[in-house]
Amino acid sequence: MLKMEHIAKVFRTDTVATHALRDFSLHVKAGEFVSVTGPSGSGKTTFLNIAGLLDSFDGGSYQLDGINVSGLNDSARSKLRNEKIGFIFQGFNLIPDLDIFDNVDVPLRYRGFGRAERKQRIEEALLKVGLSARAKHLPSQLSGGQQQRAAIARALAGNPAFLLADEPTGNLDTTMARQVMELLEQINEQGTTIVMVTHDPELARRAKRNIQIVDGEMADLTLKQAV
Ligand SMILES: Nc1ncnc2c1ncn2[C@@H]1O[C@H](COP(=O)(O)OP(=O)(O)O)[C@@H](O)[C@H]1O
Ligand SMILES: [Mg+2]
């Protein structure tokens, strides 16, 4: 489903070239729950942004659901991203002056769904994350855990094949982090493939597979070896 072979990514400024990923290969099959750990600056976010078609790469190949990503122009790439991928970020990235319902609506409007279909998808997604009663609240009126659940609803409403999460519990206390993790586990059991970057060894171990990125290279770990 997600097939990266020998991916290289270099960030260049006038004075330095940073090799964020070097010879990075990874296959993720449908239905997997993969956690990604590694030191700060090792390339985790770079990997996730490339996987999510938010960033380009400089070498190697990447196939998403059998589609060769390098061959796509910008609009085809955006379309593929919107159809297949849901994102969750450490900082939730909700729009502060939209209520929760309208936040979940943003990517659906972008995809051009009609009003009735959007409403149905939003209500289903909010039900899944346990926030039906909070649809009319602003993000600032919710706890951190609730805000992250709202962001998960936004990612799910588009019914993505892949959920990519970059430190989704990084801004949450332990209790809320566990709740968000439980929600992700349920979502995975219902068939969504998840790749989650995390600093938290306990959460990393709970994923079905753990990989580590060190200096832009990938190491597959067994559960026993994990951190
Ligand atoms: N936009 C950018 N411009 C220049 N360097 C970058 C950029 N994004 C990331 N890097 C560098 O690439 C390396 C990997 O970064 P990143 O993928 O964000 O690491 P992680 O998420 O594992 O902390 C780091 O050395 C970082 O400084
Ligand atoms: Mg990062």
C-alpha cells in the first residue's frame, strides 16, 4: 500500500545541505499500525510529510496504493492526498474561530462534497471520537485531549485509507494521551492503516510494528527490542 524504496531527501540552504533521509526504504501494508520513533532531527517528520504527499523527495521511488507518486503533477498529487490521507499533528491545527463541526467540514468542502453528505460524514466522525455533544464548541472551549479527538474526526471524515500522525500525544498529559491512543487503536481495528510518530516508548510499543529512524535511515525493531 505504501511502498518507499531508497528515498533520499536533502534540505539545502545557501551554506548547508542537510540529508534528512538517506536510502530510506519502508513498506506498510493495508491494516498495519506502525509506530515510528527516533531522536529529534532524525527525519521522522520529513518521512511523514513525504508519505503524506506534503513534501517532495530527491531520490528513490514512492508508490501509494500502486500509484507512482513521482509521476504526478501538483493537482493530481493534491487529489490523491485528499482522497487517501488523513493527518494528525502534535498541535492539533484546528482553526480557532471555527466551531468543531466547521473544522471537520474544512477538508470535506475542499473535496466538493454536497451539504447533506458533509453533514452525515461530520456527524459520524464526531460520534466515532465521542464529541457529538461538542459540535458547536470552539476549539478553545475544549481540553487538549478533546481538541486532538476533534482533529482525528477531521482526518477521519474523508474516510482515508491512511492516517498519518506526527507526535499526536506530544501536547497531552498521560491520561489524555492514553485515550487518544485507544481511539487510534479502535480506528485501526476498523481497517484504517496508521503510521504514528511518537516520543512515548509506551505508546510506540502498543503499535503492532515499531520502526526507528536514526540519521535518516530506517531500522525495523521487534517489539522486544523497542526502546
Ligand atoms: N524545511 C527545512 N529546511 C531545512 N532543514 C530542514 C527542514 N525540515 C527539516 N530539516 C532538517 O532535516 C532534519 C530532519 O528533520 P525532521 O524530519 O523534522 O526530524 P524529526 O521530526 O525526526 O525531529 C533535521 O536536521 C532538520 O533540521
Ligand atoms: Mg518531527
